[in-house]
Amino acid sequence: MKMIDIIGRAGRSLKSAKARTLLTSLAIAVGAFTLSITLAAGNGIRDYTDRLISSNFDPAESLVGRDKEIENSGAPNSSPQEYDESISSVSLGGGGDSVQIKQITDADIEELQALSYVESVRPNYQINARYITRDGQRQYTLSLQAYNQGQKPDIKTGTLPDGDVANGEALLPEEYVPLLGFKNADDALGKEIRIVTEEPFNPELFQDLLKNQAQGIAEGGAASVPTAEQRMSTFTVKAVTKKGVTALSPGGLPVQVSSADAQDLYKFTTKGTSQSGKYLYASVIVKGGENEQVANDVKQKLQDKGYFVSTSQDIQQTIGQFVNILQSLVAVFGVITIIASIFGIINTMYISVLERTREIGLMKALGMRSTSVAWLFRIEAAWIGFLGGALGVGIAITTSIALNPWLTETLGLGDGNSILINDVLQNALLILALTLVAIIAGYLPARKAAKLDPIEALRAE
């Protein structure tokens, strides 16, 4: 008997028991639905993280530091370290916990800039700005940082520079537009804003305080209290930025200025302190670093020099591993459902063999070989697996299409972005895998049917 005839006969046999076939297929469909949705979510999250990395990191960029925390993907190390002047304590919230970080210094920056395979080096300037304002307006808090040429911030109005922001120019977040009295984002372009930074309280100010107190007591008057010097820097608005779906800013967007301006303000706000000339890390652009092999080769060279390095590829892999773990946990439930449905297929096929004993005997008496009988029941099992897989995948795709607009709006992903992305090849392979699993599940019942003696089978009631 030809295989095409066996497939057709198997289909007709299942039609005669529609209810049982449907119920068994539904058990597989539950597992297929779970796995298909899990794959779609994994695809969507990976697509989002790819855009997240590409929007916030230059492919050739590496984060370079002197502390292993730069490469640490697990819990921070809070163990005491051997004292070094470059070590700084970083607080971990309000519980009093802290981590001691060995920082990179100006000497390290100079060493990195001199390396032949390094294109540029940008220290991580942690600038303590006091407030932002403009003439006739109130003062508002802000975060201030150097513009990263590898990032691609979303623009409300204006244009991004080809290279670094020009000295004296700034990118202003859109939330400051109404606060600073601008009519709209376009009105802010080309206008001046003022950012105030303050010199740190250093030992010289403390000595002046003691001197003034002593002088005031000696003269019988009140002591004047010295105040830290403040600097008001004026910047012209180059562009107005808005918070995009891939922005790595848990809070508000920072005001961004040129690296030269950021360096000048950082030196002013850290002058005379232990933080002067020290940075948590530096962003290093590697020549040809968009190639993973080149990035890894340079990473090894820097590690040999005592640096700790995290490439943009490392960051992407770390996020990818997290996604894989979550995806695997959800997939386990789908696999458990499929394993349970295997027993349903076995049970269904055994019942089918028992109900069709006389039919099997008749087919054998008319010359049908035992192998063909076995394949008849395996193909019936395959049909159940295929129908269940196709039904589950179909429901999953329909659910994805229906849920994507709501999920996009709820998660704030922006127009044109989806968190559930169905892949045709993945779903086709899933259906094929479930069909093969069903064939394996039908092996024992098919074997029993193939071994039936035709004479005994024909005598069965």
C-alpha cells in the first residue's frame, strides 16, 4: 500500500471519530500555544534589546575601567579591597550598603588615548550641577552629562551634530521647554539657557570658616560664613530631545553638552576633592570595534594591561542571557503540557486499535502488510499532532496580533513596535516537531496493531 494511500486512509479514520480526535488535538494545542507565544515574546524582546543597544551604544564602543565591577554581570562585590587612592565608595541606596570601586584616572586616560587601536576616549564625567534656568525664569534641578556620539537620542526639534556637540551648545530635554518659559520646542532653538555648578566644599573653605569664626568671636560680632564659589555657564539650545522607547534613562533625560564643556565643569565641581581626575569608567571607541572579533582582541589586550572591559557585544549578550532564562522558564510549562498530551495520544491510539481489531484483521487478510498497518496508526497519530500544533500556533498568532497594540501602548513601546513577533520558520518547525512527537507517541499502539493475528482479529467481537 502506497504512503499517499495510507495518509488518506488515516485521515478518513480520524474523521469517523471527530470528537475524540479534536479533544486529543486540543491537549497538544495548549502546549503549542504556550511555546509559540513564548517564542514570539522572545523574538520581540530580543528585537527591542537590539534596538536598545544600537540606540545607546556605538557598536565599536567598550566600557573600560580599573575595577572588575565593569565586567561583573552578577551581584556587586562588597568585599573590602586593598587601599588605593583611586578607590571610591559608591552607595547602593538608603540601606547604608556600598561598593568600593577602583576608578580610572587621568593617567589611565592618557595611556588609553596613546594606544594605536583606540580611536577616541571619553571619561564618564559625573557632574554635580546645581540648577538650570534662563532670564526671568525659575530654577530647576537637572542631570548633566557629556554628549555620547554613539547614542542616537530622539529629537523633538533641531538636528543632531555629525560629531560632538559644539562648545557652548546643549541638547535640552523637552520637559524643560514649558518650565523655562518657551512657547514650544521650536521656540527654544537658538535660545540661551544657564546652568549653575558649584565648587565643592574643600579644606581651604573649612579653614576660612574657622578663621572667620575665630575673628568674629575676638571682635565680639557675628562670624561671616564663607560660601562655595558658583559658576553660571551659558549654553545655546542646539536641539530639543524627547524620551524614546529605547532611552536608558530611568528618570528624566539629561541635558547634554560637549565633552570639552563637560570636562571643564567636572574639573570645577571636583576641584580639591578626592574625586578630582578620577572616573568610574571611560567609553573607548575601538578602531574596527564593530567587528566582534576585533572588539574581543582589543578587549584581551586591554585586560593584559590590567583594565577591565565590557564591550557593547558583552552587554547585548548579558541581556540576551536574561531573556533566554525567562523564555526557558515559560517554555517548561509548554513542554510539560506536551508531555501530558503524549499520554493522551497513546491512550487514544490504543482505544482506536481495540475498536478496530476486526478491521485490522480484514485489512491483513486482504493482503495489507504489517508494516503498512503500523504506519497507518503512526500517520493517524501524526495527523493528531499536526492538527494540534497548527491549531495552537494559529491561536497564538491570532492572540499576538490582537494583543500587540494593547501591549505596545501599556509598555510605552511607541508606534510601529511589537513585543510579540511571530516567526514563520519557528512556527513551522514547532508544528513539525509536534508531528514527530506524535508519531513517536503512536509507536506502541501501532506496534500492537501490526502484531495482531488476522484470524484472531476477525474472530474478535
